[in-house]
Amino acid sequence: MALKNIPGILCPDLLWILSAMGHGDEIAIVDKNFSGSRVSKKTVSGKLISMNAASATDTIEAILAVMPLDHFVEQPLMHMEDPDQAGILLPVHSDVELLCSTAEQRSIKSKPVERFAYYPIAEACFAVVQTGETRPYGNFILKKGVV
């Protein structure tokens, strides 16, 4: 991509999605095992962006370079929790919390969402970004803030 200050892993389709999203819209960032094709068809845009070579953390870090998280909600970040370890933050969840807190320069805590409750939330998102994340339950929802 030949633009200044745009992370190279952000493809034009993803940049369009991030730009088209309004304040309060949500985007699902999911791992390689998530049923992204099926879920994305029910989203607002109907779009699935494949980022198979990028981890969830690399993808979210790049998105946060151009998109703020919502300041008007307590938890603009959600994650799918491991049903065998309810209430426990997995390393992938902790890594994303740290990325979000650093990017936003404030404490961001991720809201855990039960596995089956995550799917309808993802379906209501603006779009789905499927990463190559291999760590289990590396599925997140980001709520867009005001630029």
C-alpha cells in the first residue's frame, strides 16, 4: 500500500470497512478456526476479510493504528471465552488487552462472552476479519470510537 502511516497489513478492503463504520459499530476479529464465511454473510456489510498470514494481535495492532475504540462504553473490547476456563483470560486475550490499553492510552479490559453467545454478536457486526491466529479462542469484537 502506498500511503503514509498506514500499517502495510491493512488491505484496501479492510481500510474501506474501517472507514465506512460509524461510531459504535463493531468489527469481529476472529481466529483461523472460526466459521468466518458463514458468520460474515449475516453482518451489516456481508464482508469477510481474510488475513491468513497475520495473527490476531498483529491485525488488531494495525487496526488500532487507524481506528479508535469507543470512549463512551465501559468495555469497547470483547472476547470469546474458553468454556473450559470461564472467567480466565487466556494469553491471547491478555495480549490484546495490553495492545488496546497501549493504543488508547487508558486501561481497557475485555468483556468475556460465552462461546455460543459470541456468534450472534459477531453476526451483528459490520464485518468479520479472519486472521491466521492459531491460539484457541482468539476471537474478539472491537467497538469503533470517534475519530
